[in-house]
Amino acid sequence: MSSHTPLTQFYCKTPKSIELILGNPSFDSTSILDNSNPPDNASSSAPASFLIIRSSTYSPDGRVFVFTQLNSVFVVDSASSADPIKLSFDNDVFDVHLSPNSSLLSVWEKPSKDAQNNWINNVSVYNLKSSTKIADYLAVSQSNWKPQYTFDERFFTKFNSKSQNQINIYEISKDFTELNLNKKPYASLVSPTTIQTYQISPGQNPSIAIFIPEKNSKPASVKIYQITKNLNFNTPISFKTFFKAERCVLKWNILGTALLALASTDVDASNKSYYGESNLYLLPRSSAQSSFSSSTRITLDKEGPIHDISWSPSSREFGVIYGYMPSKTAFFDVRGNLLHQLPQLPKNTILFSPHAKFILVAGFGNLQGTVDIYDRQQKFKKISSFKAENTSVCQWSPDGRFILTATTSPRLRVDNGVKIWHASGKLIFIKEFKELLGVDWKFQPLESFPPLKKLLEETPEEHESVKLWKLTNSTSKITASNKPKTAYVPPHARRNGTNGSTAQTSLYQKELARTIGSDLQKPFSPRQKIIPGAPEPPESKAAAKNRRRREGKKQLAPADDSISPPNSSSTNGNTAESNVSYVVGGVQSFEEKKIRSLLKKLRAIETLKTKQANGEPLEDTQVLKIKTEDKIRNELAVLGWEE
């Protein structure tokens, strides 16, 4: 980048400070406000609320930067960062808004009433050049208070203060010294029902688009009117009516020749979606110069919500991300014809670069944060990919070469910071904050930057902040990797001093290890308290009853039984130790269980052989079972059983 090329700029706002940071390659920072550590005299005289920054923004043309503190507004020249101009107000200031060319500043104060209980005008309009107020009006609600301007700042539009059924259009004087909101408006758009939102188009022939939600079984509608002195609600130049629309987002293309209307509802009547329903409509701004005039619904071939829409700066096409995850990304021309589709991936954000060459498709929010960059001029070829986890803000730089991603509060209150990536996927700059509330690029016209030729040949060097961040992260990763990885050990096994590879947690594992001679500890069981010299505790009634029952069964068993348990000659129930089996908690050992199972099969085979000798018919499976007798006897011999 040559020396005469201007540097980009972005701001970072914390609760008590604001920094203006230059872009690549310097990334020099200028603090225009820092109340993090105020002087002792200031902290004692001013309450903490005076130090909090409520609102901040660049002007649409990037000339000035505006921020607010309690009942004051400060205007700063974004290029020089000179001493700010201060405007004071009677009540707390919550929001500000600037006209397209930074000529007028609108300020919204907290609504209040006078002694007669009448509302006081709480929106003030200032001429920024002279810092004088030229108009004021009442807007109790903060949702629709902002006025809208035509691109040349000739017209000033706002909702009627008493009713949202009417939009008034006022003409501004050429020197921006007069804006009389008390006289009859230049034109008014009056609707029989409430107008929920409206949007002024950019371009040489300004139009106004309005959205009226459905009500009392009447469909919702989006209508476009050309701003003229004889504006009539009943004569729109383009319109579309539809159902299933409680809200609508209106997006004009840069030329103001077409409008996208994203209509949505909170509840899906068909119960197919948790997110409600959404539909996308394309409305042209009909005129003598336009080559198309019919509004249409954009047909999407996958069910699910519409996650994001974005116009290309060329105004000839737009992109849509839609459908259940993994979502689809499709591109349409200005007539609504499908141009291209990307592979299905978990994405919910789409952004065109200012020169319309690159397209950013990403998955933020509850997704992994993967960012893919496609080259529109190379038939949507993917040129890079990187991961920006926990991103809440993502924007292209004015020169179309860099991408800003940031994690801000209150969306996330940890790992706050801003990162600057090159379009090739390389991390260039990083700055971390304890609490970052806002971040945004300063607008600069694309013509002030050199044309983009080859991307990968112009990859810049990473800033020192990235090198330090990588070093810190690599050290923490090495520390974490040095810790040995072992299998999960249950709490009851940990007290035995065993690790994940040797802990025997099941009864089978413990008994098997004991059988083969392993020197594992016995499983935990509560010890019976024994007093030295005291007689053995008397046998309980239940234990005596069970013992007599077992002895009776042994006496009734036939003495010449051809099949008997191994070592059955040992009938003394009081024997302290047995050479045959190990019993843990009243459960027989692994070998004894296996022997009993095989003996059971052997008895069944003897029964089948008796039936076969008596001439009774047997099934094929029973005949096959008889043939397994030798195999079973061999297994018994291996286990040490003898007849």
C-alpha cells in the first residue's frame, strides 16, 4: 500500500473509554476519552454515572465521531481527533443519529413532562456546523424515533408524534439552518392502519417503502411510493400483499432500484419450527427506466428459517442463507432468478465486500465460528477459511481487504476483544479488552483505495500483537499438554490409590484378577466391630433359618447322582476356607459360574439323549445340541471339573 493511500480506521468502546485505531499497517491507537482512571479531583466531584458512555457512532460519511455521557453529547473530528465539541442537555441522552452528509445531528433525550403534566419535546435536531438547534419534536418511544433523510439531505422524514399511521416529509433549507416542523409538511403519507416501519431508498430518485402488518384477517403489505408533493397512499408504484407477517425487515440495494422484504412471525402455525415462519419477497421500484416491474416471492428449496440476507454492492444480485442446519446459501439476480448455490454447511451470516469481489459466509452465535471467503469473479471459488469463535460483530473494511471480528458485551462477558483478519485468512491484529461494548469501521469511499488485483500476493505481515498473543497461547497449550491424560476414575476407585489404567471397578474385574493371582485390594466393605476376648455374636433368626434350609436340601439330594457339583464331598458349612470357589459378597466366582452353566447344558443334553433313545422325535436344533456334548466336557476339563 503506497504512502498516499489513506489508512482505514475503527473505534473500540468500553464502558468508560473510547479508542480510535488506525488500520493496517500501523494500528496506532488514539484515545479520545479515558475515564478508567480519572483524576482524584474528578472522581470525588463527579458521580460514576457521568463517566459511563451510553452511545457512540461514526457519521454515515465518516467525517465525525459522536458519543454521549449522561446529559452531554461530544462531536469529534475523526481525522484529527481534536478537542470535541460539547452539547449539553437538560435530561439524560440515550441515543444519537446523523444525516448522510453529517450536516444534521438528532439527539433523543429521556422523555419528561412539564408542570402541567404535558410531554416536553425530547428530540433535538442540530446543525453540526454551527452547533445550533434548528428543530425539536416529541418521540416518547425509542423504537421509531430516528428520522430518515434522502441521500442529498433535501428531505427530512419522521413518524407523526401523535400517531404511527402517518409519515410526514419536510423540506430542509439548503444551508441547513431552517427546519420548521410546525408548519404543513411538504408531503404526508397517511395509512388507515398502523405503519410498523418504513425505509427511505438511496439513489437519485428517492422512494419510501412502508410495511403494514396483518390485522383482523387482512393481509400484511409492503408498499413503495415515490416522494413527490402529491404523495397519495392509494397510488403506490409497487406493492406486495401476503399473510404470515408480524414483522418485516426492509433492505434497499445501493442504487435504490429494488427492495428485499423479509417477513416473519414468532409462531409457526404448522408447528414445524421453533423459530416461527419467515418468507422473502422482492419488490422492484417501478419507473420508466426499470426493465422489470412485478413483485415476487423468492422460492427457497429447504424448510426452515431465513438466517440472513445481503445485497451485493453492485445492486445486481443478493445472497440468502436459509433452512434448518446445515443451512443452504443461494444467490439470486435482481429479478429473483437463482444464480448459484453453495454446499450445505452450518452458516448464518453473509456479507459482500465493498467492491463486490469477495463474499463472506460464516456461522456465528451458537455455531463454531467458521468463516469462508469466496471469490465472486472466479465463479464462487473458495479462496480462504478461518475460525473466529464467539464472534458477535463481523464487518468488511472499507477497502475490501480486511475483516473485523469482535466479541462484545453483553452478548459475551468473557474473552472480549477485536481481531483484524486479511481476506486470505491470516490474522493481522488483535486487541483484548476486559469489557468491549462496541466496535465499528469508519466509512471511507472505495475510490480512495487502490484497486484490488491479486489477493495472495498482497498478504501483509502480522502485527506484534498477534505474535505476542500466539506466544501466550502456545505457552498455555504446552502447559496443558504436559499434564498426563488418563481414563476417568470413579471416586470409589480413587481412594484405593489406583489410576485409570489399573482401577478395577466391577466385581467381575476384581474377582478375575484375584483368581489369576493379582494382588489387588479387596473391595470396600464395612468391617464388623470385634471386641478382643468377647464371645462371637449370636446368629440371627433369619441366618439360622437359611442355614437349616440349606442343610436340609443337602440331605435330601441323591447320593448316586451322576452329575454333581465339583468337590461336593465337602459338606461342612462351618469350614472357614474353601479350595473350590471364592465368594465376594455372596456371589460365586467366575469359574464356578462357568462350571454351573456348562453342567446345566450337560443335563439338558442327557435329557435329549434319553428322549432320542426312547424313539421320540427331536428337532434339528436339539440334534445339534447333542453333538456339542464333547465340546462341553472338554471345557469342563479345562476348568478343572472331573466326574
